Amino acid sequence: MMQELKVAGMSCAHCVRAVTAAIQAKDPGARVEVLLELGLVRAETRLPRAEIAAALAEEGYQLAG
């Protein structure tokens, strides 16, 4: 299913890699798109929103909305 999350604190290519890796560590088949300018992460994944949020929190990112 497609998840769209507003994420605070993303600002660079490192953030893109960290967020993508965090989600794909929990779901290797996930397709992740990070839109820095909008602060959005779009992920086609089997993971529920809470599990994505927890994976991002482990990397130091918090949901913004």
C-alpha cells in the first residue's frame, strides 16, 4: 500500500539515503521516494504507518503531521 508521510528534519542527500534505508531495512521490497522540498516521504510498502514512523525515529526523524 502507498503511504505518504510528512517528515521533519530532512534537508540533504544523506537524509534521503537514511530515510530510504530505514524503511527498506524493515521491508526490502519497499519503493521509497523522498521529496525534500516538500518534507514528504512516499513509500509503497507493506509496513503500517506506525512501523514506518518507528523506523524513521530510530534514524532521528520525526513525523511532522
